Amino acid sequence: MTTEQAFNLNCPLPIGQYEHATLAHGGGGRLMQQLLERLIRPAFDNRWLDQRHDSTVLDIGGSRLAFTTDGYVVKPLFFPGGDIGKLAVCGTLNDLAMSGAKPLFLSASLIIEEGFPFADLQRILHSMGETARAAGVAIVTGDTKVVENGKGDGLYIVTSGIGSIEHRMTIGPSSIAAGDDILVTGDIGRHGVAIISEREGLRFETSIASDCADLSGLVAELLAAGCELHCLRDLTRGGLASAVLELARDAQLSVELDEAAIPVLPQVSAACEMLGFDPLYVANEGQMTLFVPPPETERVLALLHQHSLGRRAAKIGSVTSHGEARVELRNAFGIKRVLDLLSGEQLPRIC
């Protein structure tokens, strides 16, 4: 082999393009965005998808309705602070709430693996029912399938939901304005750390439970108080950083985040440091970020602090300008670094 032959290297596919799906394509990072933009969105292209929000707002018969759907494949099925059933219901309620909708009805589809214990299934179904009833909604339709042993990883759940929008605001990426303050309802990273500790049998000095919770009641209180909300986004796969990066891309805006202002529990920070995770990218299931005009900031924070799910709420940054999708993180020394999407999720199968 000649020297020229030895170094005549070529790549059959551009870096970042794949012929087959990988776990990272479902992780909420860059590869998932590529999957959405290159395959999924072109196949279903329509103006409702272009809203690019957690739920789609539909005008039907003079009423505005929010509609959303999501699949849940978390492993393990039971974890500190919740289970796949509670997660599925809360996740769908939260997606509706991010459009400022009042959740009305849910559907649930169960994909059960042959041999799955009915005792575990009953426990999960009870959890779903209790969570839905606590939110004042009903699970009114669904489907059940059973797949062969070894083909379903126990249980998968797909939930959909509809809700009514009873205000005139358009809460979504298109409403974000330059100068908006960015708030977060509480500490980040707990869900992802709770999942990996249960999955891997890790034990920390202080127990870490998932923050899995229904945010629709909290959003309803903000709306009832007449707060002006430009955009809401719950922090699930990819964590706070990915959520803000997605919004910056969709709305073409520049954002500056204050690292010192972002709440992270000491035990979560210690666990992330030990595991090599960045808490900014670790999943949550009971937190959201809010984009609000500065005159509303103190009032919104005061209302959040009065609610059990918002006691650690904080202002963590602001929108600096429109025109360039860019997110910078400023540390305690004033040094800035540019954030980017990870290729996938640091920890797969978290929701």
C-alpha cells in the first residue's frame, strides 16, 4: 500500500447523517432535531406543525383547543418520586399547560410485553388514574396491545390530551420578544439523577427523588392572575439547556443565562459531578421555563413562590436580541461560553 493509498480516506455519509436510528435520535439533542427536520417534518408538513410547541393550538368552531401526544419508554418503570404511569399523565398535562390550556381529556395506549406482571400493571394504572383525577381530567379512550416476550421491555405508554384555551394570548416561541426575562420554576436535574440512581443501583448520602409533577394547576394560577406570559416550555429530555436552545433556534433569538442563578440541589450537583453529567442537560419532569416581559417578572416570581411547585423559582437570564440563534452562559466570574445541543441525551430512556 502506498502512502497516498493509506491516507486516501473518505466518509460515505456526511458527519451527523445516519442510515439507521440510534438511541441518540430520541434523546432530545442534535440528532433528534436532525431526525425531525430531515424526515418527520417534511413528511407531515403543515401550518400546525410549524407552531413548534409542546402542544398544537387548533381553532375549531370558534374555540381554541390545544392537542398533544407523547410516548413513554422510561426504564425502570418505577423510580423514586414516581412511575411510568404518573410520568405519562403528568407529561401530557404539562404539554397542554405549556400552551396555556386547561386540560380536559386524555387518552392512553398501553403496549404490554407478554409475561408482564398484572400486579405491576394494576399499580401503574392506579397511579395514572389518581394523577388524572387530581388534575380534574378523565382518561376517556385508549388502546391495548400485547407484544411477544422480549419485544417490549415490560410496558410502553402513549398518551394524548386535549385542552381548552380560555385566554387571548398566544403562548409559544413566536411570542418571545427581545428583552424578555427568563425564569425557571425550580431546581433542575432531579428526574435524570433519580432515574440513573435507581437503574444502576447507586446510593447517595441524601435520597434524590424525581420532580415528576403536574404543572397545569400552577399555570392556571398565573393565567387567573392575569399574568402576561410570552412562552412556556417544560424541561424534559435534554434539560434546561436543550429547551432554551430549541426556543432560541425556533424564534431566532439570542439568550444569555446566568449560571449562578440557576437552582441546582447540592446532592444533584454532587451526583452529576461524580457521574460526569452537566445538570443543565439533565432531564426534569416537573419544571418549566417562562419567558415574560420585564414588568411582569417580579409579580410572576411572587406567584410562583407561593405555589408548592415554584418555591425555588428564579430569574435565570434574558433575551438579548432577535436575529441570531445563540445561547450564552455567564459564570460567576463573568466569563461566557456558548451552549450547544448535545448529540443525544446524556442518559437515555428517562421518559
